[in-house]
Amino acid sequence: MSNRTRAFELDLLRGWAILMMIFHHLSYDLLYLFEIELGRYIESDTYIYIVHPIMLIVFTGVSGICCVFSKNNFKRSLKMLIAALALSIGMAIASWLTQSSLYVYFNILHLVTVGTFSYALIQKVESTRPSHDNEVTTGKKFAINPKFVTHLLILLAASVIFISAIFISRFDHVSDNVLLLPFGIIPRGIGGMGDYLPIVPWLGFFLTGVVVGRLFYKSKKTLFPNTPVWVRKAGAPLEWMGRHSLWVYLLHQPLIMIILYAGRALKIW
């Protein structure tokens, strides 16, 4: 796909979300590991209930949209699974070295892995339909497009996840089953976590993004082809981050830790 027709708006949005995550993790480390007040804003109600959720909704939603562009979501999900496991292992080592609770058992990378694999399964089921099955006729007057049915089923799954979030928090810390952690039920004695983003409700935003992608990005091209060149140039850094979001996400936290501990060793803070 040429740079002119590429859906740059998705790169831009994901790049913004990644940048916000970098600031979030930097602020978390400053505040809770180094006791530097510059990160105190992450405890404000505005950040907790508005800024942070918007950031997560944008990233998970755009990740769902981008699945529509992929030729092989099984391969993508495998690559992200390896990255997610590497992240969990790396943060466990960092927790041991720093004697802090930076463990990452299930966060946004694990969530997107689950979402991407789920959509790969949906695509697999769709591909098994007979080639002539473009529509399912009911009676003499009505015809149902199978893709429309798939959209409805995905949105139904998203709705069930959203509704489940209303009740699932009641089960926090009442079970010892760690297998429930990905679903939003925190088991007793799990200890501190450096990052956590469960399937409920966040996979719902990913699935909603999938439907948005299927409806509005059928041609896999930008929705804003006439965007001025100066706007593209101004957003180029964020676009780059969005295109390389996996690597930026994996590398930013180690770099932050190296810089902060180097600053402490040099007595800068």
C-alpha cells in the first residue's frame, strides 16, 4: 500500500495512544519507584476516569480495526504472544532486581493477542463458507448477508463483555484461581502488578473496533485521502510510533528504567 493511500489516521491514533502510555509508565515509575512528585497527576480523578480510559479505548479499538488489514491474523497473534510472554518474563526479572511489584501477568499486549487470535478464528469460520454463500435467503422476500450476521454476532459478543463488567468486580479477591485473572477477577494474594488490563471489559472495545474496520475500511485505504501535506508531516512522528507500536511498547519501559536508574546513580534526582 502506498503512503498516499495508507490509513495514516489509524497510525496517528495508535501513535498518540502509545505516547500517552509512555508518559503513563514514566509517571508511574517516577512516583512509585523514585518518589518524584512529577508523576502525581496520574492519581487525579480527571486522569483516572477520563484521560486514561480514552487512551486505552483508542489503542484497543484501533488494534481491532487494524486486524481487518492483516493477511494472516494467526501469524500476528503468535508474534504478539511471544512478545507478551517476553514482556511478562522481563518485568518479573525487573521486579526481582528492583525489589518492587512490577509484575505483568495480563496487560494490553496480552489482551490484543487474545483479540487478534479471536478474530483469526472468526476469519477461519468465514472462509469455510461455500463460495456461493453470499446471502442466506429466508422466505421469498428477505435475504440476509452473512457478513452482516457476523457483524451482529461480534457486536453481541462485545455487548456481553461490557455487561459482564458490571458484575465481575464483585468477585475480586474471593478466589485463589489465577486463571481468572485475565477475565478481570483478581485472585487473593496475587500481590502488586505494574500493569493490568483484563479481557472484561476491554476486549469489548477491540471487537467493536473490528466491526468498525469491517464496515469503514473495506478498501483498506485511508478515509481522508485529501489531507494536506503539512498535516501529514506534523503527525509523522506519531504515525511512525503507530506503525512500530509493538517494538515501541516493548522497548520503552526498559529504556525508561535505564534512564531513571542512571539519573539516580549520577544523583540527578
